[in-house]
Amino acid sequence: MQPDERIALATQALKIGLEQREAQAWQEAAASFASALALFPREPEILYLSATVAAALGEYAQGVRWLGQALAVCPEEARYHAELAQTLRAMGRVEAARERFGAALSLDPDNAATRVNYGAFLQECGTIPEAIAEYRQVLARHPDLPEAHFNLAGALRESGEEAQAEAHYRATLRLKPDHDRAHYNLGILLQNAGRHREGVAGFSQAWILRPEYTRARWKMLLDLPVLIVDQAEIPQLRARWREGVNTLLEETRLTTPDQIREAWEAASAVSNFYLNYHGENDREEQRLFGRLLTRVAQAAFPAYADAASGRRQAGERLRVGFVSSFFHGHSIFKTHGRWVTGLDPERFERLVFHTGEKCDLSSRYLQERVESFRHLPPELSPKQLIAALAEANLDVLIYTDLGMDARLHPVSALRLAPLQCNGGGHPVTSGLETIDLFLSSQLMEPEGAQAHYTESLRLLPNLASCYPVPRVSLARDPEEFQPGAVNYVNLQSLFKLLPRHDALYPRIAREVPGSRFHFIGWTPSVTGAFRQRLRHAFAQWGLDAEAYCRILPRMAQEAFFGLARAADVILDGVDWSGNNSSLEALAFDAPIVTLPGPFFRSRHTYGILRRLGVLETVARDSEDYVALAVRLGRDREFRAAIRARLAAGKGVLYEDQSVPEALGALLAERVG
């Protein structure tokens, strides 16, 4: 073949390949570039273009080889270094990627695209301040670059700077109104800030721009407000949510790989978490949502749709897996960690699957005490996560807190062990046919509680936890308390407090001179909305909420302990009672007024006080709740007497070995 003919053929192949690459027809582009590469195998630009398509197809190792060959010919070409950095980044080769980013930027320091990608790399590495600085540097020179604004918004959101993040998302959309991910991410930001309607509008716009954006569709139909502002809105919100699930059941198509992947991503990102804070029996809603999750999960992983058969050989230990995203310094570790370590290692092989991002000393505590500890962080693919669980050949799989991490929603709709359990860390039924047992507390469940669960309810002794003794020496006294005041404290997250109970606080305030009410804030918008609720409630009783109420910022463990220690009276949440918070407050002998409701989640503190045998602060109704709170505030002798009884008996609340022993007996009976 003559040189001119070779050049003409290669030029034509490159032209077609570039058009195909622009259209994201990756396989076709790869074939076109391969034709050109066959004619000129050492041409660096053809090697570079081939590598970009290889990266799009996930063929990273081949891309690295081609880029290495291109750089051998043109070592000073910044674009080749930048592409190699991106490819190495995708492979998880952090230090090699960092080196190549450095080379690219030293050769072309003003390249905005490379700097934006480097900022994203820094963000992935967890160096958020450096990523923010990189994006700001880009915007100083290129203020109209949408992706720089978009990435900066994400980094600011991660660092908790909500207002600035919102401003940069909106800047992205001014520059590029059809940026569907910016609409979606702004929706998430607004939703988490308590601006529900604005959030839904963002999801809707993202879906309109890209109808195959399944996550946006699910969020548009199913997202609920973080904080209920008006009690009357709950029935409408729940009706809208049910209608949304039914719509998705009808319209979700699961026939192509892309449809299945999009649906799985949606099911892993969209939580029904806030539905469970309405004070209702959620069994049928959970069952409905479970049907949707099951459809998606079984389409994605049909091999795990049917019941798993027994896998244990005679005489072998039972293999029990525990999965959670909160096996670190979190309340789930405190309530369920001893479930894991307390099982008899001679009878049980204990396998922990930590699916959260964070690992710390609590994670290490488990790792050092079990036969197997695997960290399966969020960046793992669903296939890798499910393979890890399935290949463990478990006899029992216990999800300690189903409902708290949406990533595990579709996973739990699969059958990965013969016996699968909901550990109750999020005290609401799963609604899934794949979850066999709900493990709950003998002292916290009411009569007839099976009607609240789709699983078979099993009661573990006492509080169903082998809770570690709180380290009271860590407590740091709060600065906000006024000397001489009667300090009432609510330790619950604001979204757990419903408007129908707001009047309790001004009713107590009217009867207790010098009373102060302390709450723990959430995001600025949610805190502001709750503050407005308090203003309205206190005004209804002729009082100024600002004179009585303090909303404290979210705090570290030491400050939380100090708040509990300094409180005169703890006011328990009514529809969502404290469990972890009450166990920690009682370590400081803090009197707690509680009003048990009809559901497990409203009876935690009641069960704890039953265990102590101190029931004088358990209210019969809202009138009694106010009366008890007033008496504790005004009658110091009564308050001191309650404190003394709590101090004398609180030891029974902690390190209750009967719970893991009973759990082991239950599992052996069901599987052994």
C-alpha cells in the first residue's frame, strides 16, 4: 500500500471514529480507531484516541499501555499525561494518578479541564479543602465553566457549606440550564435542607431533561420532607408516596441491561427513611415498597431470587454474617456490636461485612474479635458486594439496621442465606419476603406487635442489646446552660419530633419558673423550620419561645454526654423514643419522662425503665407527661430520689450477656 493511500485510509478511519466517539458509540469508535492504529501503530495521537475509547469501555489496562506508548514518543504532551491520570484514577491507582496529574499540570498549568479533573480526584481522596481550592483556582480564570461550578458545589456540600453549594449549583444551571445532574444534586441539597417542594422540583426537571434518569424519577415520586411542619400534611404525603410506588411498579421496565442498572441505582439511592417518622403503622407501606425493591433486585440478580439451600456440613459451626454500614463509632455499633462478639465462637463462625465508608477504633474492635471482617465500601459495585455476601456461604445473614442505608435496600431483597434477619437497629419492618425474622426486645414490644411486621417477630431478652458501659469520664459540660435554670433536654434528632407534640413544651414552661428547653439542631433549614414550629406552639400559650428554647448545634460524643449530665430532666420523644440516647443519659442518672406509644420505636425508653424497675416517670398520656415533667422540674426532692434509684440500678442496662446467648440459641434452633 502506498504511503498516500495509507494516510487517506487512516484519516478517513479517524474522522469516522471521532464522530462515533462524539455520539458515544464506543464499540464502533474502538473499531474505527483500531483500523487507523493498524496502519500507523506508533502514531501517538491515534494511540491517545484509542485509549480514550478504551477507558469509556472500561478497558483500562489497554488504555494505560497505549498511553505509555504515546508518551514514549511525545513525553511533553500534557493531554496524554492527563488522560493517563484519569485512567489510573479509574483503576484506583491513587499515587500513580497523582503523579500523572502533576506532570500534566506542570506542562499545561492553565488547562481548566485537567484542573477540574484533578479537583475531582482530590475530592475522591477525601482532601476536600484542597479540592475546593483547585476548583476556585479554575473559576478565578474561567468563571463561566459549568463543570467547575458543579464540582465545587459538590465539594462544598460535603464540607457542610450548604448555602455556598446551592449558589454554585445555581451558577451551573445559569451557564448550562440542561445540566440534569446539577438539577438532581441541587434537589438533594434542598431536600436535605428541609426544602422539600424545591427539591422535588429539581428532581422533576432532571427527569424531564433525561427521561431515562431513573433515580430522578424515583426521587421525584418518593421523596418526603425531612421535617414535618404541619401535622395535617402527613396523610397527603403518605398518599402521594403510595401513589408514587404504585406508579413505579407499573412503569418500571426491566428488559434491557441499562434499564436494570438504572433501576438498581435508583433503588440504592432513594430511601423511604422519613416515612417511618410519621407515627403510623408502616407495615403495608413497607410491604408495597418491598415489592418494588424485589422486582428490581431479582431482575438484576436472578440467581439469588429463590431460597438459598442449606450449606453447612454436619458438625461445622454455623456461619453467621452481620452486615451494616454503621460498624464504626455509631449507635448501631453500640446496640449491636456485642451481638457479634457475644456469640459463642465454638458454635458460630462470625463474619462481619462493613459496608460503610468510615472505619475507626470501633471497626477495629470488631475486626480483632471475629473470624472474618470485610470492609465493603460504597465505591464497590453491586456485583462485588453481592458476590462477597453470597460467596461467604452463610447459614444466617443479619442486617442489623435495615432502612438506614438505601444502598442495602435492593441487596436485602435477595436471598443470600437460608435464614435472613432484620436486627431492628432501625425499628421498622422491612416489608420484604426475603427477611424471615425481626429481632426485637421483650421489654419494648406491646401485645399484638406481630401486626406491625411482615417478618416473624422474635423477642430477645430484656432490651435486646448488650450495650457497652458509656464512658462517662468523657463528658464535657455545656456552656449554654444558665445558672439556676431548670434545664429540660430533648436528645432526639429534630425529624423524630412531630408537630402534634409541640404544645408539651409551653405547657411545661407555664408551670415551671425559670425553665429552659434544649434541643439538638439539624441542617440550618430544618433547624429554622423547627424553631418556627416552637414559636407557633409557645405563642398559642401566650409565651415567647425565644425566651425558653435553645437549639444547640450537632455535637461530638463528649458534648452529648455533657448535655445529658447537665440536664435536670430529659424529655423523651413521644412517637420516636430514645434508645441509644436514653441508655447514655441514664449512665448520668438523668430522669427521663417518656410516653410509650403503640409501636416498638415509641417504647424504647419505657422498656429501659421497665428493666430498671423505675416507672414513676412513665406517663399514661400527654396530660400525665406534662404533670410528670412539671413535678420533676419543681420538686427537687422527687428529682433527687429518682436520680438515686437510677444510680443504684443502672448497672443492669449494660453488658447484658443474656442477649447474645439468646440470639445464639434462637439461630441454632432455626438453622442447626
